[in-house]
Amino acid sequence: MTDVPPETIARLREEARGALDGQIATLDAIDTKAHSVLQVNVALATLVFTALAVPAGFGREAVAAFANAYTVAGFLALVLSTAVSGLLYTATSRYGGLGPDALDRAIEDGLSEPEFDTRLVASYAAWLRANRRTNARKAPLVTLSVLLLVIAITGLGLGAVEALRTVTLPVLLPTLLGLSVLVAVSGLARQLSRWRRVRAGGSVADVPETALLDAEPFAGLQTGVDADVE
């Protein structure tokens, strides 16, 4: 075991706690955004079904005019956006600190303060890695849900125009160009690349003992709808 001065361990513990709190805040922000997108999707879907009741009163031809390719594409994008944001909102597990089993274990093992602090720092390292993987998985999904929502609104708007009059190239081409630019600057490609780089890691249980500290990480407390609860 590397002989690390107690004051260094204390500083590492302080820095790690701050980093973990930052990760939790970031994941909370992602969940909040996913919830907001989900609410907008539900409101938009309600508006679409309400709007479809208007042409339904004028017969099948009016319904067929509104049920064009643009409207169908927009509605499919809305469904996909809702599914992705709903998945994000329910998949909220992250590690926030010591779990009850770890507290019991620390008492049973009779750890001294230096031993406890050393294992706690090793635990922070494992939890930070796990939360980084969670962030890398959720970030592209929330970006995708927002992009799909924008595509849905655009598609439904073009569908309404198509129902009243044909969508012309001067309208369609700038719209497609704008959507392409939006996807390019959204950071989705970079987020997917980051996710591919970190997805090889497993859960905290798969993380080996910290090599430099030679200390077994404590079991972390998972929070969220999909957290492991015994």
C-alpha cells in the first residue's frame, strides 16, 4: 500500500466529494431537461389530436390532406422523442455516497479514521467512474430527444402547409438545411463518440481495487427510479 499522508487523503476526499456533487448536479439537470421535453411532447401530441378533429368534421378528403408525408414524419419523430425522453426520465440511477451496507461494514471492521478515509477516497474514485459512464450514456439521449422534438414540430408545420397548399422547394430546402445545421452544432456526434469511449466500463462492482491506495471501495448508494434496491 502506498504511504499517503493523512492530510493528502483529506484533501483528496474533499476534492472527490466536490466532483461527485458536480456529477450529480449535471445528471439532475439532464433529468430535468428530459422531463421538460416529455411535458412538451405530451402537450404537442394533445394539440395534434385536437387539431385533427377539425378536418375530420369535413370528411375523409380533408383528413387525407392533413395526413400527408410531412405530418406522418413529424408525428413519428414526436413519438420517438417521447420514448427517448421517457426512458431518460425513468433511468436516473447514479451514485451519491456511502450506502447503508458500507456504513455497517465500516463499523463491523472497526476501521480507524485513516483507514476509513483511505477506503472512502477509493470509493469516490469508483463512484466517479460509474457516474461518468451514466453521464456519457444519458447526454446523447437527451440531445437526441430535443432534436427529434424540433424535427417533429418542423414536420407537423410543413404538414399543415402541405394540407393547405403544396410545400415548395424555396420553403423545403432552407428548412432541411436549417435542420442539418442544427444537428451538426448540437454536439450529438461528439457525445456519441464519448459514449463509445467509456461504455466498455462496467458497474462499480466491476471496478478493481484502487491500485495506488490498495483499498477496497465501499458499496455506493444508488439513487433514482432504476436504482438497485434490495
